Amino acid sequence: MRAFKVAAATVGLSAALTGTAVGLAGPVNAAPGTAGCTQGSYPPANSTVALSRSRASVGMAMSYQARCFKPGEQVTVTVYSTPQRVGVLTADTTGAVSGSFTIPSNLQAGRHTLELAAATGTQSASFVVVPSAAAAGTTASSDNGSLAFTGSDAAKTAGAGIVLLLGGGALIVAAKRRKHANAAA
């Protein structure tokens, strides 16, 4: 157990020094469904619209997913600034909907809203349309809405990692020696 604590502390310290995120938990987004949904309220409690990306350019595909609709309910999907209907869906047996659309060619650069409207309520999420030149370097299949990778200083990161691994190894060896010395005494 002590070795695990030392290893966890080493990984945590390494992550803090190098700025690398270390995730040990499961996925943040729960599966869609009616758990935690309160129907008939506006906006529907605990509802979310999840977008596949937060930034896109004209012609890129954007996927979305939402929950907390009434099962079997018709949901109209509209992009706002200039209202454009991009789909009509039917909520599944859990009240969830999912779909995708291509960013229309007449959508201007700037912040826009994807709205999912039904009889039980309206849900929305914002996204930004960027000029095609700003989206260069991203592809429709690999863009996850995050910032572009522009490089790193691998030597510093590797050096810090090696130092931390050696330090963690030294702590493990010291702990074992102390355990053997205590057992002999």
C-alpha cells in the first residue's frame, strides 16, 4: 500500500510540475436518459445539450445529444442567429435525442446557438463559427473542439519525469530498507 501511495504521489507531482492532466475517474458525461430529469419545467432540470465541438467552420459536421425530453416527443432542431431548421427528431424511450448537421454556408462567423425545442421545453447550447482560415489545421474527423497543438518542450518534460521517477524509486527503496530494519529490531 505504501508503494502505491508513493507512486500516486510521484504521478501527482509529475502532473503538477509538467502541467499534464492525469485522469483516473470514468467519463464525465453520464449516458443520456431520464435519470435526474424533471419533466414539465422550463428549462428542464438537469438537462444538457452536448456538442461534438465548440468551434467549427462552414461545411464542418457537428453532432449533438440531449436528454430530458418526453419519450416519443418530436424535437425541432434550429440554429440561431439567423434561424435555420437543421432537423426534426423523435425522442427515444429514455427521452434522449441525438443527431448531426453540417454548418450551413450562409452562417456568419461568430457565436451561435443550437436549440432543441419540444412541447416539454427547450434546451440549447452555444458554439462559435470561425472563418475557414481560422479552422485550418483542424479536420472534420479529428477536431474535438480543443486548441490546436503547437508544440512543446519535450526535453524539459522528459527531464522532470525522469527526476520524479528516480525520486519515487529512491523513496520505495528507503521504505523497504526501513521496513526490514524495523523487522530485524
